[in-house]
Amino acid sequence: MTLTLEQKETILKNKRRINHIVRQEVKKAGAIIFGARSVNKQVPKHLETQTMDFDIKTRKNPRKLAKRIERRLDKKFGGNFFEVKPAAFPGTHKVINRVSKEGLADVSKQKLKIGFVKRKGVKFANLKFQKKKIQESLDDPESRFRHDKDRFGKLRIKLAERPKTKPNVRRPRRKRLSTSFNNFSSRVGISPSKLRNIGL
């Protein structure tokens, strides 16, 4: 299928809608999103990073989930705009945007238990799991190509988990009310001598 310019523009303009559909399918499947998107959901806004694809773990068949995401997207946009291909890592299936040629989602088998948090019903791997995966990558010489990215991910989590400290704001001292006769007279606007004359 040859895509027209109008069709290509439609896909490129609707990245938010595409991401929403992927999250819906992940939710339906009970799968878990991990990686940078998961960290973004659990750190303050200023610690978020821009990421293009979804990293997804599923206890079911990864290829079936990838194909379901692809079919749902193609149906939504009315054409063959997406495809599924095997990823470089064995057992992982990649959903690809045929317009931008970018990977949209990597779906792999969940073999171990993953702690997660929920955001609007979608499961995201918790920060404890993310720290473990980052450290495994840093300890692996073959993953040297991504170590800078991993170190930054580790820093983001460390900053997010840092105990919140209240700013040390000194409260202004409250002025003690003076009961002296002269201060009282100045507050009421009457001279001390007149106050004495009226018996105060």
C-alpha cells in the first residue's frame, strides 16, 4: 500500500492518539509498561525525559499483543500504517510506524514478577524494578552503548526518591503588646495628661 501525503500527515499529527491507543491495549491485556515511560510516570515533571517508544512486558504471547496493537491502530486510522517485526532482542516484537519508520512499541515476555504502580488503570513497573534493571545494564559490558542513558535514569530515580525537606523559613517574631501608660495613650490618640485628668 502506497501512502498519500495526506495519510502520512494524519499519522504524524496524531502521536498523542496513537500513544493513547497503545496504553488502552496494554490495559486490556493486563501487561506492564517499563523503561523510560514508566519512570516518567513516577517522577516530578522536571525529571521527565522525552521517549518515543513503549517497552511492554506481557505474560501472554508477545507477538499476539503486538499484532493486536497494530490492528487497532490501522483500524483507527483506516489504512496499513503500522507493522510488526521481530526486534533485535530474541523473543521481542516491535510495532513500527510505517510513515516515520520509528519503533512504536517493543513487546516481550514477562518471565519474572514485576512490582508495579497503576495510573488510570494502566500498570507501570515501579521504581524498585527500574533501579534493578538499570543496575543490571550497567554491570553488563555488552550494554556499554547505553550506559550514559542508564546513569541518567539512575540519577532521575535517585532525585525523585530523595526525602522531601521543608524549607527553613523563620517565622517573624510576634511583638509583645506593651501595657505601659504612654503606649496606651499613643494608641488611643490622647495625651497622658488628659488621660490622668479623666481618671485613667
